[in-house]
Amino acid sequence: MSNSISLFRAFYYKFYAGDTYYCNVCKKGLKTFINSVSNEKVCPSCLSTSKDRSLWSLLCSEFIDEQDQILHLSPAKALKRNLESYDNIYYISTDYLKDINKGEDDIFSTQNIADNTFNVIICSKILEYLPNIEHTLKELHRILKIGSHCII
């Protein structure tokens, strides 16, 4: 299924290829972005939104370093693909919305994660879906290394 989606995106992108705009996530030039129903500007190649592109720019300029350990809660697929491509980064992602549809209540089991494990935790566009935000924030604080960053 993933291969057919990748082929479709590659085919679809050809209609939007150009040099007016640039997607920093997939590094492709575009004539225009796709306007979604919610008026979001979506890249036809990687399907990143403007929020995804802003987050990617921030991550690249401020947070991605050698030997980082990153936890990403409910990542956009384009960002997940990019972060998984780094050999020097220990990257874990979890999809809460997918898990909650299976009937699982907790975002992830943090009991097996040691204190001070991650340099960066990204939880963009997810907190409003959590049943117990206070518990989740305490757990994120516990597993975040001292002096590191949680991007909300």
C-alpha cells in the first residue's frame, strides 16, 4: 500500500512541479501548494502542511543534532519519514489517534522508559486529544533529559 501511495504522490507532483514555491520537507520546487478543505497549504509531493514545514524548519535549525534521542507523538508522515532517515538519531514515534481507535487509553507506556532519556520530545497537534493531559505532561517531563526541549 505504501508503495502505491508513493507512486501516486510522485505522479501527482508532476502537475505541481515548478519554481515559485519550495517545500523544505521534501525539498521540491512547486508551482503552487494544494489548498485543502480547511484552507491549509499542502505539498502535493510529501503532503506536509504549512505547520509541518514550520516545525521541520525549527527542528533543522535548532534541535536536530548528532546522537539526539527524539520521541515524536502522532507525527505527520512527511516529518516521520525525514526523521527516520537520519542514521545518527534514535527516533521513536507513536500514533495516539491510531491507538485510541483501537481502544487503548494511554498514549504510550512510559513505565519502560528510563528517566532523562530524550533530548527532544515533539507533541504537536496532539494534547487536545489526550484524556489525562496532566499525567502525560508529568511523564514527558520525567523522560526528558534535563536542559532538553519538549515542543508542544
